[in-house]
Amino acid sequence: MGVSDGSSLVQMCIVKVAQSIDLLERKVLNLPVSLLKDLLPHLNIYYLDRIETAAATKGISTSVIWAKIWRDLDQTWRWRAKSAPLTQDWKQRCLERLFHMVMFTQVRRGGSYLSNLSDSSILSMTVKHVRVLSLNTSTRNICRLASADLRPILSSLEAGVTSLRLLDANALFKHGRKYVLFILHRLLDHGSVREVVLRRNPDSSFLRWLMSRHRGPQGSSGSRETPHAEDDGELEEPAAKRLALDVEENPEVLCSEFSSFSSPADHCPEGQIHSLDFEVSKCEILTTVSHILPTWLCLHTLHLHSDWLIHEEEMSVLVESLRRLFLNPGCSLTDLSISHVCGHTHLISVLRACPTLRSLSLEICPPADRNARRQQTHITQSKELCLEKLSVKSTGPMTVKCFLPALTWAPKLCSLHLTGIHLSPRLFHTLAESNPLLKVLNLEDVNLADYHQEILHFLEYSVLEELSLKDCRLLDKCTVKKDFLLPFAEALKGVSSLQSLTLAQNRLASGVIEIANLFSGCRPSKITKLDLSSNFILPAELLEFAQLLDTCRPAQRLTLDLRFNPLDRDPEVKGQALRKLIPYCNILTDDWDSRSTMADHISVM
């Protein structure tokens, strides 16, 4: 028998066994562990799913196999520092992706994991694992879900999908609007969807149709009526009239037309949207959003995106509707994000209107008028905020003084992310004095060159778990880099809670050698993630860093990000450095082979 391409007789037998696994499935537990490990990668997803429980009883994890299937399905995917392969549910990701590919597009059938499986069998298996349903392809394919043949699939989606992503709603409604509305109605009102992402909204009537699912548990009766607003004299009226829907777009009429689901006399339940992430226009803020928001008691998360500036008029209307919502004891909103806000005073206004908000993210575009920027809002706050997470991104000149008082009102703040903000010495003093629970500090595109002493003083009293100083020009005014980096490393070692440190884009270069001091001495740092990407680190400098690390021998395994450094200038020295680091680090580099090797190394740890 001729054997070529490195194949062995054992491997050929394993492939043959995999093809007949239906006959051997009940005897899997009798197989030796080594043989079972060799067999699993050759099974299709149906048998891999059925056998993994038996494999687990023998101490064999299928996570590595699912991860390899994922890399085959998404060949553009690249491992990132924030992705932790050991904690990813690779099976869930694979099966959810396969459902979308088979249902809406197409899938390559080169791998053994799809062998002997029809499209219908793949859909029947994978649909049970779909939690996030993305509808962003042609309407024709999506309308198949309304067909009689695929109604069992739609019923399964109703039971399992919790998040619905309409990434090009405008394209969806060009053809078959009635079919799309029926599918959305089944998922939103009869199903388990509570989170909606909406992009490219086709028209305001659909947004009103969508946002009709805004009432809290006390309003979940069969009839769709608008509750009274406290101070605008609204009258109760049927939702069909209020939303100006065509009769054929009424949910009960839609279900009646697709008679296998319900009879004309049935009353459809009314769903609740707890999380909405959507692109919003000026008109929609002034009309739909501002009118519905005060009564949207079941809403937990609201993210508003805009491709144009949200000016004073729209923002004032929005803040007022938020104020009215938060006056209601039944308000559930805890997470708010708004982009492209024009004006630097709105952050204070939002916080005062939403005192029980736990997370706020604003992207601010300061006005071009310098006189407007100089205007400050002098407001005293008597009530303590519940704020735990704050993120502020500025696309123009904005100083931290505009919202520094808000930090003193938020003693529960545990996460702060600032991008593009002009700092002041008072920031670090305020954080130390007013925010003792701060665990995550992320500063990006800010100038820290003049705040070395303030940083060291802040770290002395810190309980941080994650510190990110990205593109912060840390060393721009250092004549000798180690004059700051050595005390900085010592101060970081004193923060025993610190687990993650990001110093990307700070031109560390040879300063990386001083960073190795984090792991030296009698009280080494306990960090497990270190991001040194984009720092002009040369191979020789990395080798010296690796030698120091080899001497210190960190107690915890370290995820080390070295991407976007010119390490290829000396491949031989680079290789020496990486080999010294591998016993202590999971390394991310620009080289695909190194990255995939590291990912495999992590998976079998």
C-alpha cells in the first residue's frame, strides 16, 4: 500500500473510523484516550457535539478542535490580547456562525467537520446555539424564515435568540417588508429578544413600530396602549393608531396571515426591549425618541449613535426626556452612551438628569467657537451619584476641568476612560481623594509628560486592577528615560491588585528594559497582561528584556503584546528573545506563525 503526503497507516485508519462513527458511537468510552484524541479532529460537528460529553469523562476537552474550526470559518480572524482563548466558548461561536452562513450566505465544505451533513441538518443542529441573530444580508434569504418549510427553525430562534442585530435595516425593507416585519414580530413579541442593534433605519414609522415595546412589566397586557405621561397630557389610544401603521403591519394581523402560528382571534403578547443600540437622526430625537423615552421603564441600556453633530436643541430635548424618565421610580436605565455631542457642558447636564445611572459614555465634539468653550457651568450637586463607569472621548480641544466636579459626586466610580482630553494636575488628586474604589483607569491620546509626580502619588494609594496609558507621551520630556521608568515600575509593584498594564504607543524603545523591573525584587508585580505594542522596541532591546525576565522568573504566566514593533530588523536576535520569553509568556507578534503557535500553546496548557 502506497502512503504519501506524510500520511500514516494509523491516520488513514482514524479517518476511516471517523467516517463510520455512527456505528461506534456507543463504544466511544471503550476507546483509549490517545486514540480518542486522534479521532476527534476528524469528526463532523454533529458527532463532535454528541461525543464531547463522553470525551470529557476521559479528561479530553474539545475546545481546541472548536477553536480550529473557528479559524477555518473566519480566516481573517486574528487573536487579540483582550481575547482569552481558554475562556472563549468556541463551540457556541462556531455553531452560531455556521447557522448564519448556511441560512443567509454560503459555506465552504472543505473541512471534515461538515462532511456528510446537508444544509437542513446543519440548520437544525446549529439553530439551538444561536443567541445573537444578525440580519444584514439580502431580503430574499431572510424572508425564507417566514416560509412554511422553515417555521420550525423560526420557532427555535424565538426560543433561543436574545439579541437581534439589524445592520442594514434599509436594505431589508426594500423588498418583502411584510415578511420582515412578521419575522421581527415573532422574535420580539413571541420570542426572547430583549436587545436590539439597529443600523440604517429605513423610516421613522419602523422606529416607532420597534419602540412600541417600551413599557415595564406593569404594562404587559394584551392590548397595546400608551400609558399616561405625567406632564404632557397624552391620551391613551390604540398603538396601531398611535404608530400610524398600515393595517397589514399590525402584529396580530401579521400572525393571522401566517395562520400556522395563530388564529385571527388570538391576541399577540407585547415584547419588551431592554437594550437598544441604534443610529439616530436629529428628527428622530425631537420626535420619536424624546416622546417615548420618558415611559420606557423596562429599558436598561441605550446607545445612541449619530453621523452628524447633536446640537444644543436636540441635546436639551433628549436630556429633558431622560430627566422625566429618571423621575419615575420604575426607571431601569443604567447604561447610557451618546456619540457626536456638540458642547462640553452636556456631561454635567446628563449626570444631573440621571442620578441613578451606573455607566455613561459620551463622545464630545467641542464647539469651534472659543467663547462658547470658555463658558463654564457652575453647578452644585447635593445628591451623590450612583455612577460606576465613565467614558469621555473628545474629538477637539476639551479640558478635564469641564467635568472634574462630576468625579467628586461619584464615590462608587470604578472605571474611568478618557480619550483626547487636556488634563490638569487636579485629576490625579481628585481620583485619589474622591474615587477610592477605582479599579480601571484608561487614558488614551492625552499628554502625561508633565504629570509624572502626580501619577506616582496616585499609584501610592491605588487599588487599580487595570491601568492603560496609551499614546500618552509619557517620556516626551525625559532626558534620561529611566529617571521616570524606574520609580514608575516600583510604584506599580506597590499596587498589589494590578493585573493588566498597557503602555502602547509611548516610544519606550530601550525603556522596555526598565519595565522588566516590574518582576524583580522581594515584591514583584502580579500583572498577567502587559501591552508593549507600538513602542519602537528593537530586537536587541527585547532580548535584554527577555534575559531580565528569565532571571526574575515571574510567578504568573504573562500575556505579552509585542505587535507593531520593528522586531524583524534582526530575525535571529528576535528569535533568541522569543525563545527566552516562551516559558513565561503567551506572546502576540505581527508574525502569523508565532501568533498561531502561541494560541495552540495556550490551548493545551
